[in-house]
Amino acid sequence: MKRKKLWLGILALVLVYGVTFISCDDGSNDSGKTDPALNGSWITDFGATTRYEIIFNNGNGETFVNDTPDLKWTYTTNNGSYASSITQLHGSHFGLESRWYSRAEFLSLSNSSIVMDMITDYTINGNTLTLINSYPDGTYISTATYTRK
């Protein structure tokens, strides 16, 4: 009888530990993982007159063109690539009132063919970030190199 109680006690401890372990928050994002190496601000210059900045922050991104807000988006990473989806667009770059527009609002007001969802392969080498952008079907769009700010 003592042996049965001992095993029941051990089983109860294992179950309590298991439930506690499974229900603990591990800090991950339920919608996907993000690579912390991307976090921060990255800049590049396209020609003499255009400065582009991209900010990664644990699954949320924001871009600026010549220090003016451009896009807000969400992303998840997986083995050197990230999938992004635009959530807001700033009207100043699209001939609209200078404010933030939701994705749906922007599409209803604009004839723009801007890509809303993208797959981007990336590499980080020291303070250099290289991005290779593609459409979700894999069609190549562009390559750009950024420096950590």
C-alpha cells in the first residue's frame, strides 16, 4: 500500500510539473517566431537623393523614406527569410493626405499596385544586412544592402 501511495505521489508531481511546463509562456510570438538579430534600425541610400530606413522590432516593422514615415508591417522569420504583410501605409508617399491608412482603406482609395505581402531572404554579416525581396510565388523583385544604424 505504501508503494502505491509513493507511485501516486510521484505521478502527481510529474503531472503538476508537466502542466506547469506546458502552460508557461516562453516569450515566443504565437503567430510565428522572429530572429532577434534583425531587431534594430538599418539604413541604405538609393542614389544621391533617397535614404531608406527599415526598423525591425520583434515581429513589427516600419520603413521610412528620407526620414518620412512610409509603411508599417508585421513579419515572421524562418531560416534566413521573413514573410511580411503591410498593415498601414502613409499617404505622403502615395499622393494622399499625410496620415496613416489601414491596408483596406489604402486599397479602396488608391489605384496603387504596391505589393502588400512579400517573402524576403536575408543575411546578416556584422553590421550589414542584405535583403532579397520576392513575391509570395517566388518571383524575384530586388536586392538591397543595409547598414545597422
